[in-house]
Amino acid sequence: MFLTKVFIACISCALVVADMAPNYPEPGTIWKTGEQYEISWFDDKKPPSVSKAWTKFKIDFMTGDNNNQKFLKNVARDLDGSKISTFNWTAPDVNPHSAIYFFMFTNENGDNAWTTRFAITDTEENMVKPQHAKQPDGAKIPWGVGKMVTEKSKGFPLSNVAYSMTPAMASAAERNAAVEIAVSNRSDKIKVISAGLLIASSLMATLVNL
């Protein structure tokens, strides 16, 4: 009974095109980052049929509330509903790991269909509650805003080691901090690298003279 209510609530997040009926992920679905899963859909036999209206469509990975859905990543495009009814996709790393993600199907005419919201955990299968228990309009449908996590966005891990700075090192750091580095195009990347090496060399020279 609970899942039925959740399903009805999630479907109400938008006007779903009757002929295209995404059915997985389904209510209560939990995916694990890095694992491959199957996205599936079927024709509910209401006109127009999937074989006619959905011969070329795309699937997008989304987040956000019902009225302000946010695009995260294109999953697939140029899919033909008359030939296939599933698509395999690897669950990405996201932040936060919560039941705030869903897929949006869009055909050539701009018609849409949505899956229910589902969760993606981290590699240890940890997850948190959605940031919001209700939609902005008051509907009791949990939601949140997530984002993709890439190796680039993760950056370098922070060290827990504490360092103390001598007066000489502080003075050198202050001088180098005053150097302005502007990146306006691709060729300027060389300037950034050179400036970085200059700063590093300056600090090394300071350490040697301590």
C-alpha cells in the first residue's frame, strides 16, 4: 500500500505522456555508484503508440523539484522505442547520495515522460534522506538538488598534517599572493603553469636560506 501511494505521488510530479511509460527505476529503487543497471519502459497501449511517437528519443539524468527540474547528464539519445525497451547505464557518483534523482524521456515532438525518483548510494552503500520532505507547492513528495561528482571536481585530497610557517616563509607567501594570474583562453594555461613554478621555486629558495 505504501509503495502504491509513493508511486502515485511521484507520477504526479509532471504530466506524463500516456503512451510512453517508464517503469524502472521504480518506487524504492536504490542504485550503487559504479554498478550497471537497466532503465526500462513499455507502451501502455494508449495512442499514439511508442512505435509511432517514440522512434527517436533521448533520456536525461535529472534532479530538483517538480517545477524546477535540473539537468545533470544526457544518458542516451536517438533511441528507437519500436525496437528496444531497455537501456543499460552505469550509476554515476553523485552528491548527495539520496533518493532525489530521476530520468526524463523526451521525443522529437518535445513530449516528456518521467521515472519516479530513486536513490544512488556511494560505493559503501551509504545514503542520506532527501533535503526536502515536501515540494515547494506543499505536495508531500521528498526531493532535493544533487550534482554529478567527477574526478576533476573531487580535486586533491586535503592533508590532515599541520604545518607551521616561519616569518621568512610568510613574507615569501605574501609576495607571491600578490601576483595576479588571469586565464582568458587556452594559450594562457602555459602562463598559469609558469607562474605556479615561479611561486614554488620562490618558496623552495626561501626554505634553503632558512
